[in-house]
Amino acid sequence: MDHGGALSRFLQINSIAKIYVQRKAFEPHFNKSIFLKVSIGIDDKLKNHPQVVLVEGDYQIDDELSLFTVSHTDKCYSKANDTLYAKGQKDNFLHEHNLIVKEKQTALIMGCGHAGIVNIMEKAESYHPQLCIGGYHLFNPLTKKTVSTTLLNDIAQELQKYPQIQFYTCHCTGTEAFQCLSRQISNLFYLSCGEIIET
């Protein structure tokens, strides 16, 4: 819901833009706790919309724009993902893709980074990004809990391998996790809605 819930409204006011969506994103997805199971999937009627382009896995849009998915999510796994399910099993996030933009600089734009910033960066490395923008999903909005300090330290250690990249994180990382990470990573910054990055 929070990723694609406004898609139908967007399509009402924009009749031009193409929307690239992993085909798996239209499969049922749930947020499941001990007491509750809530559908959080995208309206599957939208998959037949003429502006929606269904893709499967990595996809080259043009010379400047590429999409890629991440199949390995085991490195520095965030427990904030534990309530997310697809098809009766824990979500593997193959429906989530990341965008590479090649212009003056190469930028990696993630969504909530459910596959894990470390795993995403390992695949993105071949594109040589200088800029990485996205959430790290280290805060669970239902339980209001941040992941463990041990995990945050492990993530910081991995991201220190990329001193040439400017990291900007936001929303679902959580301010507590950001503060812990930014104390260890000098090239990590917080990005809020409405702010502009000039390169």
C-alpha cells in the first residue's frame, strides 16, 4: 500500500508516463503478525493498464535508465522484514526493483531497500554508482522498533567499502538507525521530502 497505493490516482492525473513494475508486484502480499493479516498488495487490475509496463527481473529501459532486482537477501538481513509475506511464505522481494540513472553521474535509486542495502550495493557495484538514494527498512512502523545495534554495525562495516559513493537515506531507515550508521559512515546523509541534492 505504501509503495504503490497511489498508483491508480497517479494514472488518473497523468496519461503519459510509463510505469515499470515487476510482474511479481501484482501477486498477493501481506503484512502478517501474530494477531493480524493485512493485504498490502497493489491493485491487480492495474497490471493491464496501457501505461503499465510489466517486467521480469533486470530490465534496460534505455541508454540512461536500467532496472535491476536482487535475488540474495541473506547478507545483513533486516528483522523489520519479518512480518512481510507473499504467497503464504516470507517475502523474497523479487518484486522490488532498483533504478540506475546514468547522466553526469551514475545514481542508484532504491525504494525501501527491503532486499537489504548491502545486497543491493553488491549487485549495483557493476554500474559504478557515485550516488545512492533510498530507504534501508531498518525500522518497523508497526512495532516502532529499530533493528539491533549489532546489525547496524555490520551494515556500517559493509558500507565503509564504498567511500566514493554519497549515500542518502530516508523514511524507513528511521532516525535512530541513521544516527548510529552516520556516526560510522562519513558519506551517509539524511534526505527528507522536499529537499534537493545538487551534484
